[in-house]
Amino acid sequence: MSITIPTREELGKILKKSKRIAVVGLSANPEKTSYMVSKAMQNAGYEIIPVNPQAEEVLGIKAVKSLKEIEGHVDIVNVFRRPEHLFEVAKEFVEIDADVYWAQSGLVNEEAYHFLKDQGYTVVMDRCIKVEHALTK
């Protein structure tokens, strides 16, 4: 694997300065990891924006069908999609010019990683945002 992710200290700085997290693939099912992680981040004070074309509302917030529907700046795009979908999400991420592309634990796509890094973006892959938040408080 030829990707390098920010150090735990750098992840802590990212999480401290970030406020708005768009969650791609956020499920309305409370049993799903995306829901549990996003609820924890919401409880920690982050504004969560659900991105799911199949959901009307998640965590009490109206869902959007794509990143491009979000108004205003997004600090972190947190992705809960299978690895083969990460490049597609990365292209949309660039269109909205968010700050950090964050793929959850177990998710790595080198094409998406290099596409974003080559454009100067911060990329995190294979890390759980909830775990990192807990470890960097």
C-alpha cells in the first residue's frame, strides 16, 4: 500500500479545527456503523450532513443526495462507501473543495488517494473518525 496518512497528532489538529462533517453513505439504520459513528460525532458537537440518495432524513437532519447539494463550506467529507466507490466520491469532493477527505476503517483506494494528494488535499484512509476523536481529545 503506497499511502501515507496524517499522524495521530495531525488528525487531532484536523478534528479540533473542523466543525462540519458531510457523511457519504450515512445510513438511517441505527444498527449500522455509519449511523453510530456519525451520532457520536454529532454528540461531540460536530454538524453532521447526511449524504445518502436513499434517505430523507438521518439523525434528525435532512439528507442530501450528493456532496454538490450542500450549501456552505465542508471541513471533512467522511466516507462510508465500499473501496470501489471512493474515487467517484473523491471527484465530487474536489468539486466542492472541502478540506479533508476521510475514508473510514477498512476503506482504501490508492487511485482516489493519489488523485486527491496530487491536488494538495489532506487524505485520511482506513481510520475511524470516532476512534481518532476519542484518542486525540
